[in-house]
Amino acid sequence: MRERIDQLGLTRTALLDRVREDRGPDDAPHFALSTTRDLTTMFSSLANGRAVSAAVSAQVTGWLAEAGGPGDRARTVAARPDGLSDGCFDSAGDFIA
């Protein structure tokens, strides 16, 4: 996982543990840590088809699209459709990367 994280250019992201239903005192307090910049880089790469490959980007974007409920715009992130800028926009249309 560390190698893939590095390949994606996520310099301040770390997986610390697996996803757990319950966290005990001997478990890491979080399963992963990241920064806004790294997460924005990841979503930008996904939206622009550059996360590993266009096919992988499309597959992951599809999975993420299914994560929210119908009409759940608060979870929506979209790439700029005119192609003038690489990056992501939030559901209000504000440029975030």
C-alpha cells in the first residue's frame, strides 16, 4: 500500500491500521491519516482519469458515486466539465484544487 500511495503522489498520507468495527486501546486511533492537499490531489487524479489509469479512475469514481444516497449533493465532487482546468469542484461549484 505504501508504494501505491507514493506512486499517487500522496506525500502526507499513511495507512495505520485496517478498518475496524470497534477500536480498542491497543489499536491505532484512526485507520489512516491524510491532508486536505493529498485528498484533493487524489480526487483531482480520479476526476481527470489519472489515478493509476483511466480505467482504474473510472472504477473508483463509480464506487464513490454509489457511496452517497440519492440526491446527496453534499458528497458530490465533480471535475470541471469544460476541461479548462485540472482539479475538482465541490457541490456548490467552488474550485477546490
